[in-house]
Amino acid sequence: MKKTLFFLSLVLIFIPAFCKAQGSLCDSASLFCQSNSFPGNVSGGSAEPGAYYGCLVLQPNPSWFYMKILNSGSLLISIRSVPVLDIDFACWGPFTSPTTPCVAELTSSKMIACGYSPQQTETCFIPNGITGEYYILLTTNYSNQACNINLSQTGGSGTLDCIPTSIETTGHRNNSVSLRNFPNPFNNKTTFVFSVPQNTNAKLDIYNINGRHVKTLFDGVAIKDKDYTINYDCKDTPPGISIYKLTTNENMVTGKMMHITNFCVSN
């Protein structure tokens, strides 16, 4: 009988496509390494059809994560929520990519762990991770209440890679609009460089991974073929992935950046 009422409540909820939260789709999974806290999805529908979900009879409010093995060995992953709510999970692997398996390759033969109990802490065990391999982890939020999902490696001889695979480091170009930042990933500071092919209004904004505006770095007239250089420090950006967006009269160009340390020094 567990979770039957939640299924009925989902039928009554209309959820527009643009309300999908970060990490609610397999191919937009967040990187997990060592110990991280992520906002759990609420009113986020159900996980995508096509995967084998094993013990997860229902998959409400999905949050997807991927892990990359840095040093070979076993890994013990603890999964819990703050405040304490009913969080369930499934894990698949190994894979050679964090996105290619989504979701048709998430099969029964690739499932290595699954938890659907009412316990406040779930445990995922990866018995033999090999350097360079990827594992995909799904958590679900049965309660549909706001929470943080805390993931941490609590045991095992292996370690996880903290450099995100999806980060673009070569910049982005759209109809000769150029935008990049370096270094990326960064510790304390990163530098943005952009140029436009014609005189135009331009605005460069930073957003967190949930789409909330963090800071505007440039808002004014940009001159044709001039390189604009803007230094940005980490005081406004928590560790993790953020989005930057350059909007002009003619174009919109976006990119991702990764702040990789909890320690921030800014002038």
C-alpha cells in the first residue's frame, strides 16, 4: 500500500514542461562526488518512461545524478534528505558516458542497487568501480515536500572524480557571437570574454543551476568586434555548476561553468 495515495495525487497535478527542475531528466543529471547537497524536486512529475526502475514501483519527483570513478574500488554511498523524508533510489552502471545510456540503456542487467524502503537513509553499494566508468543514480521524493538530498561517500576503497564531464571549456559561438570563460572549472576566480559581430545591446547574466538569477556582469551597448573581458569571483557562486547567458538584440548564447571548491577568496 506504500505510496498509492501519492500516485493518485499526481493524476490531479498539471505540470507544464517548463517547470521541469534541474536534474529531473536523466541526460541533465548533476555530478555527485564525495559529499554534496542538492535541492530535491517537488511537483516534478514522474521519471521518464523507457528505463528499468526495478524496485521503484513509482518514481515521483525524480532527481538524477551521475558519478565517475577516479580510483578503482568499491564505493558505499549514503542517501538521505534534510528534513528527514522518504527518499528512494535506483543505480545503474557501469557506462562509458553519463548521458548516452539515458534512458534506454538503463536496463535490468545494468541495475546494481535499488532502495524502496521507508527508512530515512538509503545505501547504494558499487562493488567494483573501474577508473573512467560512469554510474547513474536516480533519487525520488515520495513526500512531495521541499527538502535537500544529501549524498555522501561513506565507505569503500574507490574514489569519485569531481570534474564534471559536461563542462564546455572551448567557448560558445552563435552567428559570430563569441562567449567563453576560463579557467573552467575554477576555484576562486574566472574570466569571461565575449565579442559581437555588430553594435548591439548586450547583457551577460549568471544563473544558478535551478535557473535563479545570481548576478549581471554586463548590461549595455557592445561595440562590434571588440573583446570584452570581465573578471568574476566566486563569492556569489556556491560550489557546483552555474549557467551564464549572453543576450543581444539578435542572439542568445549560453554556457556552463563549474566552481569546484568550498573555499572562496575574493578581493
